[in-house]
Amino acid sequence: MMEGNVIAPADALIHLLRSSLRTDGSQPFTQVVLYTSFGVVRGRIGYAFAQVLKEEQISNTNPFHAVIELDDVVIEHYSNHLPKATFNRLYVRLNDVQGFALI
């Protein structure tokens, strides 16, 4: 397979999030789980980020996203120096996403 045809996990995530939003912009899932190089990140996509995705869905555009905004985040770090952390809001670079799940 040629490299140009490979879909990055982040591209698939954005496409799935955008297509799964309800007509009012609400999310049919309670959490997004991201598997990153530094740990497992659990949270909800931020309201502003969801609104941007909804507008893209309505206008049928597909701009580049560098980060994803998450609210009420818990990170389970892979390293031992900080086993668990919580944040009200966290921005994760999409090129660091290696896998994901919607719960």
C-alpha cells in the first residue's frame, strides 16, 4: 500500500466524531478515549470543538485539525512518575493519537 493512501488514526477520529454528531450538535457518546504516546486520555470533546465539527458537517468541508479539545479529562500515564492526572480542559495534538474508542 502506498503511504499516500494510509488514513491516520486522527483523520479517522475526526471523521467519526463529525459524522456521529446529532443534528443539534450533541454527542451520542459520553467519552472519547485516546491512546497516545504518553498515556490513555479519557474525556468529552469540548463544546467549542463540537460546534466547529458540526459547522463542518453542515457546510461539507474538511479542514485540517491539529489538536482536539477535551473536557473533564483523566489521563492514565504510561510512566510511573505521574500515574494519573485530571484536567478540566486538555488539548491533545492529533498526530500523537495512536488509537481511540468512543464510549
